[in-house]
Amino acid sequence: MTEPELKQLLTAITPPSETARAAAHAHWASLAKPLGGLGALETLLEDAAALTGTAQLAFDRRAVLVLCADNGVVAQGVSQTDQSVTRAVAENLAAQRTSVCQMAKTARCEVVPVDMGMAGAPVPGVIPRRIAAGTADFTQGPAMTRAQAVEAIAAGIELVRAQKAQGCQLLATGEMGIGNTTTSSAVAAVLLGQPIEVMTGRGAGLSDAGLTRKLDAIRRGIAHNQPDAADPLDVLSKLGGFDIAGLCGVFLGGALEDLPILMDGFISGVAALCAVRLCPAAAKAVFASHCSTEPAARLVLEALGKAPLLTAGLHLGEGTGAVASLPLWDLALAVYDHCYSFTEGGIPPYTPQC
């Protein structure tokens, strides 16, 4: 897909259905409970109705897409481990052994690992969507070409389309890539116009010296590449990763296919921010799951206008936070579908009070 083709495709994203939202809101109001008593669980389903265009909701078929990629900036000592760990975790994702795999079993969620650009040979059991064998070191030049960023976004869109064709009704996002909190912090700092110190944390557990190297690498990467904050593709290609670009495409794909996409933590939040900057209408498909302990996570959520369902101090990655929120979708839908109404209970309905 070329950049003009991508831009043309995004014009097909329509506004959310306020008629369906109103119908879901009216249904909640008919149930025998205090109006708005379930808070965010009610607006969650109203937002899902607005996205899907119907107040008749079902989310039995769900999956978490875990996009795996390596980042050249790891050469600058920005991570506690080297790139070999990306591959090792991808192998264990394929074997259904990682943290998200265990959580997904309980949440009735399929785990779908995807190779967006890992170093080394392909990993059996991981969907091949490799753009290149990792990005370049962004302290030396752009992480990827603009065409590669578009290619990764297009791959993310196609992943969503494939999942919907298989009957998926709800998608969670995850990622695995050593160094990707560095790329995420760099992209977010530029897009939000924030100091890098505000946007950068310790990732998977950096020492003070490691955090200093991480900040220095981001500072040099921004200075060297001079990304244009008004051009999300420029920022993404110069400072991002193939996982972030692919996840950006997943959020755009959700908006195109009217499929809810659950953000995980900081990294997928930055991808969602890129998607919304490319196409503001794509915000309708973005659903926040939790607020990561990464320092900039809340700033990204605020920029997106999204409120997290969970604040549990999660920062593991792999999509664990998004999968952890799935039971709340189930609980909300259980009440929405099966709670008795005021009429059925012989109770006078509540009315909004000033």
C-alpha cells in the first residue's frame, strides 16, 4: 500500500453511530438499578454500540494480537537485555507459555503472536508480517523509511480484517520488543510536545545509569532526525518501531471494520495516538484497558480522551493489561443482557434528577 492509498482508505472511516449509542443508553436506563450505577461499564458498552452501529452486542470471540519487533536503538544500551530476548519471548508466545497466554486462557481469549520485524530467522508459530529484521538505530538516522512505516500500518489493518473474517468480535493489543519503551517515549515526546524526562521511564527495570543512557539516546535521536510533530508518519518512521506502526494500523483497522480495539499500556497507547493523529475519526475504535505505571502513560490517555478501566500498577506488556480488562466487558454485558427491567420487577423507573 502506498501513502496516498492509505490516506484514501482512511477517508472511509465514518463517525460513530449516535443512534446506536442512544439505544444502548436507553436500554441501560430501562434496567432495574440506579441510573448510571455501573459507571464506566455502562459507557463502555454505549461506546461499543456507537462503534459497531448496533445496541445488540456480543463479544464471545476475542483475541489479543501480540506484535513482536526489534529496535536498533538497543545498541545504545537503553535496555536491561539484548535483542535475543524478543525472539525468546516470541517462541514462548507461540508455545502459549507466557504471562498473557495464562491470563488469556481464563479470559477466553486467543493469543496471536505476529512477527512485524524481529532480528534473526522466523519463529515457527508466529504469523509472518516482517517489514525488516528490526529497525535501524534512530540515533544514527531514521528508524525506518516512510514507506516501511506505511507498510507496517497496512499490515496492522490487514491483521484486523483477517481476525474479523474469522469471526472475532473484540481485539486486544499487545507487543514484545526489547527497546520499545525507548521508541514509544521518543514518539510520544514529539507528538505531545513534552520534555523527554517527563515521557521516559525505566521500562523493564533500568538502573539510574541505564535511564541516563536511554534519555541521552532519545535526545540524540530527536536532534538528529528533526521529526515534524505535525506529521505523524514522519515521527513514526524516524523514531518508532515496527510494532508501534503495526499497532497503529490495528487501531485504524478497528475503525475501518467497526471492531473494538483494546489498548494495553504505554506502547499501544502511543500507537493509538499515532492512529488518531493520522485520522481523528479512528478514536471511536480505541478502548482503554488500564493505566500503565510508565510515567507518560496517563498523559497519552489524556491526549486520547480515554479513561482506563483498571489502575492496578501493571507494566508487563504482551497485552496483559488489555486481557485483564476483558472480564469487565463480560460483567458489563451480563447485566446489559440479563438484568431484569423496572417493568419486569414492578418497580417505578428511576428518572434523572436535577
